[in-house]
Amino acid sequence: MTLEELPGDHRTAGRMEQAGDALEEVLSKALSQRSLTLGVYEAAKLLNVDPDNVVLCLLAADEEEEGDAALQIHFTLIQAFCCENDINILRVNNPARLAQLLLPAAGPGPPADLHCVLVTNPHASQWKDPALSQLMCFCRESRYMDQWVPVINLPER
């Protein structure tokens, strides 16, 4: 039996694909409700002022940026804060797809910083959102498998 034939791999790949679809749906809804905070510094400000309103934190960096020490320090601090405040965290491994989903909302002007994206909970009804619930379950299951910051792949369209 090879590594590709292990039964857990297919389950994990399927879970990640479903979580990617759910994340895309959550981002689309959050975008329409204006409940997104884009950027490392803006996210840090919001986390400092109102962490109870944040339901999900996304951290995104491409391969070139993985070596950026300053960005990694910011990520470490944001992750620590989110863990202390029970905020689910996901790493997005394809920031280009994240930009496709979110940049039309940024409007004209300089490109938005998408290294950190926070999804806030503006309405109590959002907690009943099945896509958000699916993401929360994915994060919880990942923590059970000692993946405190799971990496997720947004599906290409």
C-alpha cells in the first residue's frame, strides 16, 4: 500500500475540499453583509477593540512571503491572540484565489492587504449559517488532530 492509497488521505482531502467550498460561501456572505476586516493592522485593531465579535480569522501568504520575518511575526501574534480568545483560525494556501473573491469589494485605490482577513458576526442569524457551522466543525476536528491552524485550499473556479 502506498501513501496515496491510505484511506485517511481521501477523507482528509474530501474534508478540505468541503471546507474550501464552505469558506468561499462564508466569504461571499460576509462580503455582502460588510462583515469583513482586511489587513494585518486593521485586524489587529479590531481584535484589540472587539474580539468577541470575530468568528473567523484567515491568514494568507504565498510561497514568496513565507520567508518574510515581519509577516510571520504578525501571524504568530495574531494566532496567539485568536487562540486565547477562542477564535477559529485558518491558513489559506492560495492567496490569489482569496484576492479574486475579495478584491472587487475593495474598490478603486491601492490593493488591499489580504494577509489577514477577519470575519465578524454582525447578526445573530449568521451563527445559524450552515457554511459557517461546517467551517467551525472543520476547525474543531483539525484541533483534535493537533492541527491548531489548519491549511485550507479555496477551490479554483
